[in-house]
Amino acid sequence: MKRELVPTTDGSHTVAIPEMQVTYHSHHGAIRESMHVFIGAGLQPALDIFSEELSILEMGWGTGLNGLLTFQYATALPNEIHYHSLEQYPLEPEIVAALNYCDQLHAPELQPAFEQMHACAWNEEVKISERFFLQKIKTDLLSFQPARRYHVIYFDAFAPTAQPELWTQEVFEKLFAAMHPGGLLVTYCSKGVVRRAMQAAGFIVEKIPGPPGKREMVRAAKP
């Protein structure tokens, strides 16, 4: 599949796949969307629930933006973060090298860590900083066999119209089983069929205000 770098309205990059008519982030702002959905609605409330080590699962790694923002946020925390991310089709090195997130965040000091995140080995946990550990897992969600329980899940798959097989009750049952009680799953998608699949899997589901360009998003909790 051909992938190309495109700007979003907040100036940060996303990646488009013309063949599938999808992008990795919202056209209304890649950084704005990720900050709202995954940091603001997922990581921050999880830190109010779980006070020590935090395990995060992301579907999928993509441009590494969610990982970078989590790393940036975690630098001021005492918590040890273990960040696991699934990706079947890693980006080409030339696209990774052109991503402008650290510039857009006005945080050039993050660039070495961001480059390490993309360059580090797959399928093994790598220490990025004293309290941040990254494991990129080269697999798809359907094949993934969780080896630990997670406190937060960033569900950032392509939309149900592009990947309907990832938004089913069976998938959410698998994720539910892989979460700590009280754990949170967040996603930009608020379609009724998705909420019903989550509820059937056992989640308590709430619609909350969405990022720019979306009226609503979903946060689901494991009781």
C-alpha cells in the first residue's frame, strides 16, 4: 500500500493511505486529536485510579504520536510506564524521518527519544527513560496474545468502515480479559454498533465530548 505524509489543520503530520481512503489521524489536527482522546480522556483519568506502575496497550503504533505524547506527559510523573503497541505494517523510514511532531510541540528535547522509539527493536521491551519502557509488537490485534494486564488501552484502529473485523464483540471481550479491574479503554469512535459490542463484552461505556471535528468519543471502563 502506498502511504504518504500529509499536514493536518494544527500543522502536525498524519499519514494517508489513498487506496483505503483512510488517514492515521484526524484532518482537524493529529496532535489535537491524540491529546484529547488518548492523553486527556485515557491517561490522565487512569492516573487518578492507579497510583503506581501503569501498563498501556495501543492499537496501533502508526506514526508513534500517541507514544510520544505519553512519554512527554510521563516525564513529570513518578509512575513507571510500560507502553506496549501493536503494529503489523511499520512506516517507511523516510516517512518517520519527516514527521514534525517535536517541532509542533515546541519540544526539540523529545526528538532523540522519538527517534529511539522508532529505531528500537521489535518484540522486546526497551528502556527509553528511567520510568518509560516501550515494547513494539509486530503483529495484528486478532493474533495478539496478551502476556500481561493493562490499565489503559488506546484503541486507535482504522474506522469500522475500513477494518470492521477489529470492532467486534469478540475483539472487545479479548481486550476486556486483558485489562485490570477499573481499567479504561478510549477511542475516537462513538458509533452505536461499537458501543453495543463493548457493552456486550462487559464494559461500562460512556460517550464524552470528542476532539475537534467529532462531537463525541467513547470511554469504556472494566468494572
